[in-house]
Amino acid sequence: MAVPDLDHLARAYRAFAHQHPEAFRLIFTPTASQESLQRSAAPVLLAVTAFVGEDHALSAARLFTAWATGFVQMELAGAFRLGGDVEDAFEYGLRHMIASLEAGRTG
């Protein structure tokens, strides 16, 4: 199985949120089954494991998911009102998030 690309995953996650904002909000329901959670987390866990190894994969996946979710939630809420280009901000954040995980590569 090929390792999923974090760049692609983040862009797909953001695109889904923009195309289906109400469905995106439902992702975070506390009633999601454990099976659903594991299935949806698997690509991110696999991708970050390639960077940080199995011992830190869950923490790295949480970091990456929290950044992407926070960014998208703020974007959907219209919370980026200080000016600047939101697309550039997403690219900056994504580039630096991936670089930080690459720096933690375990080999």
C-alpha cells in the first residue's frame, strides 16, 4: 500500500469542507463509531508514520489534524478578517507543518 501524501490529504480535507460545510461539521460528532474513526484516521496515521515513526504517529496525526481542522473551521466561519491572502496562509501553514514533520523523520 502506498503511503498517502499529507499535502494531498490536507487539500482534499479542505476542499471537502468548502464543498460540504455542514457534512464537514458532522465529522466531529461525538457519536461517531470507533470503526469510523479508525477508518478516517488511517490515511493520516499512515502518512505521518513515514515521517515520525510508529511511536509518535498518533501525536503527529493529532497535530496535523488539529492544524488543518482549526484552519478550515476559522476559514468557514469567516474568522480571517485581518487582511492578507487566506490561500497564501494555508500554503504557508501546510508547507511548514509538513517541514516540521519531515524534521522529525526517524529514518
